[in-house]
Amino acid sequence: MVERPDRPSLFGTTTIDSRDLVRGIATSGWRGRSFSLGIADAVTVLADSAAMADAAATVVANAVDLPGHPRIGRVRACDLAPDSDLRECWVTQSVPPLTGTEIHDALQAGAHVARSLCDRGLLRCAAIHLQGETRVVGAHGRSCYIDTAIPNRRLMHA
């Protein structure tokens, strides 16, 4: 199978059963259905409820960013959708190929926010993906549920 640059590989798989505390999974990123303030290709979050996972995925995905980067395409949300609740916020429309340092910095920013949410019990695990690189953040002393060793999968939004 040939990798397409517009469809990066999935960063892992997860199996959740009835004994697990996870009851919600959500994904957010600039390539998704909704607008994003950040540049993450995808942030998948496992949490105690679907609402918590959705909110945490959005917060972490927005944190994966390089503020002021001159080549990241951004447009005001209201210019794309006049009724958007994001109004004047600049949302991501394109992300150019980034350097290794830029990818690292953006992922670290998202991982920092994910760790904070995890430490506060607002998420159980987060997988943060940007241009072929992934960071996985999980609750201390608990399984993170995500197996990152699975190759040749496709990026999908939950």
C-alpha cells in the first residue's frame, strides 16, 4: 500500500471493553469536519464520557500550533461560515510541510495541554498526530489503551 501525503498513517489502535473506565472517544484536528484553531492532523482522546472526550480532543488539537507561522493558512471563521460561533477567530485552512523542529514544538505544546487535562482527570489518554509524528499521553500508572506499534493503517476521525 502506498502512502498518500494527504492521508497519513494511523498512529495506533485501541481495544476497550466493559471493564475499562473509558466510555468516550473523540477525534479533532484541522482536517476534520469542524474548524480548528490548531494544526494537528488528528488528536484522539479517550475519556470517561463522550462529552469529556469531545471537549478534551478540541482543546488539545487547538493547542497543537505554531502561532504566527507565516506559511500556515488561516482564515476568519466568519468568512467561511457567517453563522459560525467562532466568529472572528482565525481557523486553520492549510498546513505546509514542517521541519522536524516545528513538528516537535507543535506536538510538545499539545502534549503539555494533554498532560494537564490527564492530571486533572479530564482525559485518560490522548494520541496527538502531526505530519507522521505522534505523541501519546496517558494517565500515570494506568494503561494508555493505544498500541502505537500497528503499521499501515489509515488516519480516521472518530
